[in-house]
Amino acid sequence: MPGINGLPGVRTMVRSLSLLNLLQFTVAENQTAVGTINEPAATGFTITAGQTIFNISAYGVITFKVAPDYEVQSYYILTVTSSKGKKYKVTVNVTDVSSSMAYTNSTPYTYNTTY
């Protein structure tokens, strides 16, 4: 059986990954919002690994407790279990945001063009 785009085995790998309930979010550093796990039948979620770094609401909304810094750590992994017993392994990738500061001078600069 041919896989995706004629590559054998790719379809099988995609099916296997979907059974593992892997989720991935990418967020910019210095913000706390991560993303939402959508499981309509669930009435709540619990973080079973990573609870010191993340919060999760009863609706599956994941947030950082403290905004991440890319220079300190660029990815995090947490495990979430829904009220229905479904487990999710969630990877959160943090992207770098330019932290260069703009130079501001309150005194206007004057060019002297006479020699």
C-alpha cells in the first residue's frame, strides 16, 4: 500500500502518532498563552507532568505560570489527562523575540556641514 506522496510507510507513521495523542504548540517568548486541547466529551483536564510550569483550565486552555524566556529554555514537554482518561503529550516550542533596545536620545543631533 503506497504511503503519502508515494512514500511507503509514511501513512502508517501518521496513524501511529495520532494514537499517541501528541500535540505541539509554538509560542513567542514573554507571553503566557499556549493553546487549547479540544476534547468535546471531556469535563476537565489535569496536568500530570509539568504542573509546576503550566496551568490548564477545565476547558483545556493551557498557559504558562510565568512567561517563558527563549534564552533560558526553548521547549517544554507536559502531559495532560482529560476527565475521560485520554492522555496527551504536549510539546511547547518557544520562539525568540528580538530583545534589542532602540536607542532614544532626547537631544536632537545637529550635523555641522561647514569645514
